[in-house]
Amino acid sequence: MTLPDPEDLLDALYAQLKPRVTAETALVGIYTGGVWLMEKLLARLRAELGYTIDSGKLDAAMYRDDYTRRGLKSAAQPAFIPFDVNGRHLILIDDIFYTGRTTRAVMNELFDYGRPAKIELAVLINRGGAQLPIRPDISGADLPLQAEQAFELSMNTQGRLQLRLTSAATESSGAARHV
Amino acid sequence: MYNPQLNTQGQLQHLLSIEGLPKRILNEILDTAENFVGVAEREVKKVPLLRGKTVCNIFFENSTRTRTTFEIAAKRLSADVLNLNVSTSSQSKGETILDTVNNLIAMHADIFVVRHQQSGAAHFIAQHVPPHISVINAGDGRHAHPTQGLLDVFTIRKYKPELHNLRVAIVGDVLHSRVARSEIHALTTLGVPEIRVIAPLTLLPTDVEKLGVQVFHNMEHGLKDVDVVMMLRLQNERMSGALLPSSQEFFQTFGLTPERLALARPDAIVMHPGPMNRGVEIDSAVADGRQSVILPQVTYGIAVRMAVMALLGGGNAA
């Protein structure tokens, strides 16, 4: 498979994201890759809108359904939701959509902050394989992948996104994880 | 070397004392606790990690504060909590510790939080529980109070993140204090270069220097230029014999007053594990003053206890 340039996918995602953003919208990035993407999307929105929309970051490690099997991921990152979620339109930003379990965990965590009016899901790549009735609302690309393979998004020292295809068994630990 | 606190994968299985725990585990607990600090500020102050698990607080020795903070920590993790005050219960009817513990195992408890007046009680229980049960020492005799030591270093790290650059003084009744022992082990393991203990000779254990501390018998010398002052409670209930002339005299010589605190660095923080004896080891003006972080210690204590239980309660499959 020839891998697309993730910066091109980000352009495609931004084009779909922008018309959905209103004064009520806040972006919530899912660690780690989703937060990188969110920062880039926020910068573009700020440049076009002339103001900064609210944003937060979540990891949802405390809401994952594999805790009893795998324990707590020790490198979990603190949640940061510096705005009132009640009545807000939230757009979750993640890098790769796969099983939908991370999205479920993130939504459960968000509801412990309050009751959003609407939640949408924006991802860079939808690789297929959902195990729950959850699908992205918008994606940079739909690229179906075999179960034993995985996309790995990373960011180089210049802040440029890079995409790599790995076999699931050899996923490196330094990059974003997508389960 | 066999370490009863770690499982075969080197992960935390029981928390019995800070002594013997590697720096990696201490940092894992402290980093995990960072995630739990924010939970108390949300609309729903709960996360679902320990849903369906039972935490049993077995207190052979009375304690309201420690038991309450363990209870609230377990409840914020969604666990069911059972509080057993054994000092007023079956033991007074003659039941042995192991019979009490076996009964709780039969009730399918998952985590035991144990406080006992005898040093080593938590170790003893940990050796006798099946592998799916974890034991947390909530204070055993004069030996250890590891979650207090952890919450103290967590609090220090919050205010003074550069631990490798700190000068810390621990003041008061070190002899009877399991808190002091746990604090000293936590601070040395995390690389704090200078730890002082300030106490009268009668309230210091023999060979205390072997723990890696400098000993002072004089507040004016000991507090000079320290970054952190950790006060200890004068443990009247553990005193036997004439170790002290009187609590008033103790305050005269070792009480933390504003004048003495002024000898420390201007940005020094003041800590106390509670409950405080105002006018005995600490002056109210200091306890309620701007350098006091005594109440944040309580708040962080919940996050640290949540972290310990969350790390113990999860699966260990790699």
C-alpha cells in the first residue's frame, strides 16, 4: 500500500471540520496523536476565524474496558477539560479509528464532566474494524486495514506528521497507540 | 532478591513499605496520582476503574482520618467499601488476625487496607492471602505508613518539582513515627540530596543516621535554609516513660513558630501529616499561614491512595 502524506489527510479533515464549527463548538483531542492533530486544527481555525475556540485533552485510561485484563496504563496523561461541557457541541479528534472502544471510553469520561449537547467524532484515518455501534462523522481518509496491521502516526522534531504501517505485534511504544 | 511487594513481572502486588520499592514504582504511583487529582473537581467525582471490586478497610487500631481518606479514595474509584473496626469487634472476642482475614477472603474482598498497632502486621497478612488479593499497609506500629510517605513526596513534588535540589527537614517525634520512616525512604529513593531530622535525643531511634539523614538537636541550626519543613505529631499515646518533660517544654524547644520558620528559605513549605497538636509541635500562625500546605496534603492524599488502589486492582497481563 502506498501510504498517503498525513499532512494531506489533515487538509482533507480540516475542509470537512470547518463548516461544522460554530461559537458553541469545542475540540477535544485524544492523547497522543489526536492532541497533535487538534493543535494543528486549532491553529488553522484561529487563523481563519480570528479567535480561539475552547479545547481540551483526554486519555480515558480510567474508562477503558481492558483495565481488568491489562491494568492501568502507567503513562496515562492527565485529563484537561478547562471549559464547561454542559450544552456544548464537542468534536472529538483522534488519529486512527479502529474498534471504537477508545471513543466509548472518552465519551463516558466526558459525561462525568457534564452533559454535552452533541458529540461528533473526527479522525485522520478510519481503518475499519469497529466493534461497537460507533463510527467517525468525518475522516481524512477511509483506508481499510487487516487486523494484524496497524497505522502509526508520529510527529518529527519539525512538527511534521508522519505515517507508517506496522504489524500490530511490533507496534513501537514511542508513537501514538490506537486500539 | 525476593520482594513481597512485587509480582513476578516486577509490578506492584502489595504496598507494605516504601523501603525496598524501586524508584520506578514510586514514580509510577506519583505519575498515576497526577491523573486522579482532577477527578475531585468534576461534576461526577468518580471513575469506574474498581467497579465491582470490594475494598476492605481493616483497622485494628483506631484512625478516623486515614480510614476516611482510604474510603473516599476507594469510592471515587467506584469500589464497594467495607469498614471493619476490629479494635471494637471480633478481636476483642478472641478471634485471631488470620481468622478475621480468612472471613473477609470468604466474602470476596479484593483489596485489604490494614492498620495495626504491631509492626509487620500488614506483611504477615500479605503472606497469607491468595494471589488475587492485594494488601495496603495503612500504618503498622512504628514501622511504616507508605501512603503517607507517598502523599508527602507527591505534595513536595507539586510545590518543588526539582527533588534533586532540595533540603528537607523532618521535625519532632521521629522515634515513634512510622510516617517519618516512610518519608525518609521515599525522599532518599527519589534522590533528595539533603534530609535533616531535628529532634531531642530521647525522640530519635538509635542509628537514625544509617537511614541517610543528618541529625540536629536544635531548631535554629536545623531549619537554616531548608526548602521543606515536615512536622511530626507528638505521639502522646505511644510514649512510655519520661521521654519528655512536658508538651509545653517541647513547644519551647522544638515547636515551629513564625520566628523559627523565618530561618528556612523564604519560599519554604510547611507540612504536617495530621492530626495537629496546635501549640505543641506547631504554632497556629504557621499551621494557618501562607507557607502551610497541610490541607493540600489531605487533598493529594486521596489522589495518591486512588493511584495505589488503581495500580493494584487492575490486571497484570502485559
